[in-house]
Amino acid sequence: QVQLVESGGGLVQAGGSLRLSCAASGRTFSTLVMGWFRQAPGKEREFVARIGRRGALTQHSDSVKGRFTISRDNAKNTVYLQMNSLKPEDTAVYYCAAVTSGVFTAEVANYDYWGQGIQVTVSS
């Protein structure tokens, strides 16, 4: 059993920055592959970024590459998403998710646990 709690969302102007955090509990954090996803109204959940158990392997979607950075601090049981140069099209509910098998994946179906989501709104 894994519990995930996101924080750090809010409203920012285009070009601004936000840092999302996801705190995990209930399982040894270093065994989890972690991911960030987002979902805008009327759209399916979309992959944003993923990070391996040690933090060495990362992948970011083409739409956020160069602007967003996923990272983790296993000592704090926390994964982060640093979001810079935000655009209105980044507006969505952002979800933290975990894979318990250790498979490095970007597929929604492969993630075992999900946070409640946190709103990010970027105004123009």
C-alpha cells in the first residue's frame, strides 16, 4: 500500500514557475518508479515525466522537455516536478503516481498508485 500526496500547485502567469512535490508513505520509497501525469478538462490523462528508483533515469514528454524537470529525494520520500516557462496549455490537474514493480514506464496502466491530483493554472 502506497499513499501519495501532492502539493505546490496554484495559479501563475505565463512564463512563471511552480514546483510540485509528492510525498510518499507506506512503502520503501527507493523501490518505486515515480511519474507525473496531467489531465486537462475533456482530455485523457497525459504522461509528463518519469524517474527511476535511484533518480538517474528520467524521461520527459516532448511538450515539457526543456521546461520541466523531474527529480527525487529518497531520504525525504519525495518526488518533485520543477516547472519553468509555464504556458497556458500546461493548465491541468497534475497527478503523482508510483510503479511498485520497478519497471520504467510512461504508460498510465502500469502505475499502481495515484495521488489525488493538484490544480495548476497558467494565465496569459
